[in-house]
Amino acid sequence: MDLGDLGDLVTPNGPHEQWQDHGLGLLRTILHQNGIVTDLLSTRAVTSWRQLKKQLAGYKMLIMNIRSYTFPPARKAAQIFKEVNPNSLILAGGMHATVALEELKEIAEIDRIVQGAGEEIIVDLVKDPLAFERVTMGVSSKSMADWPMIDRELWPKPHKRLQQNFNWPLEPECGWGPAPVVTMLTSRVCPWQCVFCNENSYIANMRRRPVEMVIDELNYLDRKYGVGSIVIHDSMFFQNPKWLEEWIEKYPRKANKIWPYWAAGRSDTVRQWPEIFTALVKETNWNTISIGLESGSDRILRLLNKECTEEDNDFTIDLINQLGDDFLIAEGKSLMAKDNYHRFPGDEKVKGVDYQFYRELLAGQYDDEVNKGLDGVNYHPDTQSYEDALVKA
């Protein structure tokens, strides 16, 4: 089952709600290539639980890839599925199984839970789920080169009213480049350990997808569907300089077209490898650059364990300004310039933002509301402990 808010493929609020699930696409491709044919339903393709309930009747197994933001609809779907199919089995995996296992274990309707990667275990699990314990540790591929190319026609279709602009099985324009849009992964894990993410602590690392495999897939998709632009969903595209240098050398030469693309980077690596960064922008049409600057305060950057500095951020902004005016997206920030990017309240501020709410929040005015539901957590508001601060967050 494809998960998301009800109606996101019927009357979406924006293009991002229509993006497809690469985990679902990969696992469903693996199952079909191994002779296990599946049907696909989607909470995003209906506008009521009553609609979904009618579609679920008669199935013996439900498989869900659950992220934390799709946990509520996943829980509701599991309850409905067991209501209409009481003798069925529900298999669940995905990010939420890894970071919040206890929440999934509390859902009695879920029969088997896989933590971690599922690509090397999914076939055996679906063939004989009762041979596994209720909670099983998944098995990851050693390299993204071991993954098959996703069959994008196994992704859910949008409602007919969206089909004209959706470009299924590719994806709709989202403001970063022309349609049809190809979303893809070239690497799986960001190796840094920022406190607000730190994904390498719960996602198995693996070797990056070979440059030629990426280009071959893009050329195939272009021949079959036509490609307008690319969104590289990597948490951190700008890493591994040898891979980046190979991308610079081969993408302009071997791709059917040098399509523009969105991708993410860090200011410290831009400062470390400015020649590579410049070549990527100028030679590979990296025309929409997302840099997680996060803050203009070294104090806050240290608190976030960002491993970047104000000087790194300033250097990156200056370099991008030298390259052109239209490249940078600093997520959640505005009016980007060296003297005007998001800083902690009390430091320099973003123009046009009223920080009074944040001052009141930091002063403790909303502590009762913030701490609601944390009675069972050993949190002490007067402590200076970093870990306790994270509990409150």
C-alpha cells in the first residue's frame, strides 16, 4: 500500500504531496522480478476511509513501507484491513519501524515488522511470513549497484483530473525545473551526524550508485517518456569527490541531454572542494542548489552538531553569488545574502520575520503546552544537559 494523507493524489495541496515513494517502488519491483505479483492501493488516491475500506476487501496480505509522517494513515489502514480481512497478515517496514519500533509493536493488527533495509529480505518474507519472528532485522544490499532499476509504472496513478499535468509515471513540475520530472537517488545516506537528522545512525550505509547506471536510467526514461528535469533526492548529493568528478566527466557527454537538476549540498564541503562545486554548476547544469545553512551563528551550528561554520556559510554564499543570481535554495530561509540568512533569535535576523513568538517560546511561556504528554520522560527543565534539551525538542 502507498501511504500518505487522504486525497494527495486527488486534490493535492502542492506538488510535493504527489512525489512517489522510492522504497515502495524498489521493493515492488524486486517482488515482481521474483514472480510475486502485487496489487497496489493508496491512501493518497482516495478521499475517505470508506472508499479505501471497499477496496481492501478480499486480500490476504497487506505490505506497508511506513515513514514517521505516514504513521497515522498506516495505523488506520491496518485497522481497517484487519476489520474487513480478519484472517489476513500485515507486514510493515520502513523508517518508522527503525526509529520508533515500540509504536508499531503496539499496533496489534501488524503481524510482522522489519527494521532497517528490506531489499534483501522482502522476497523470503512475503513468501513465508510465518517463518519470521514478529520483529526481524532487515538485510541491506552492499551497494546501490545491486538494486534493480525501479519500474515506475508500479507506482500509484494520480486521479484522472491530475493526469494531464502529472506526467505519470514520471512526476509533476514542482518549481525547480520543467516537467516531466524524474526523482531519483544516487546515494543513500548522509554520513554527517546533525542532531536533527543523523540518519546514518539508523540507515545502513552502502556504496553509491555508479555514475553510468544513473545516466543509463535517465536516458532510458527519456527515450520512453521524455525527461524535462531531475530532482536528486539524495540527503547529500555533494559528497564523495571521485564520484562527483566522474559525474562531471560523463553526464554532459553521455546523457541524451544535460537536464537541469535540483540537489543538496553542505557549505563545509563546498568550501573544501570549490573547484568541483563550480564545475558541477557550470558543466552539469546543477541549476537549483539546496544548501542546509541552518544558522548564521557558530553557537547554534555547534549545538546542531552541524560541523559547518559561519565562515563556511559565508564562503558558499559568496561563491554562489559569483556563479549567478538564481542558483541557491536555502531551505526554510529567505532573501539570501551573506548579511541576511537565518540566525538564532537574538542574533542577526531574516528581514520581514517577527521573532516575538520565538522569544516567548524560549522564555518558557509555552512550556506547559510543549511538555504536554512528556510526564513519563525524565526531563528536568532547569538542567543544562544537551540530551534533556533533545527530549524536550
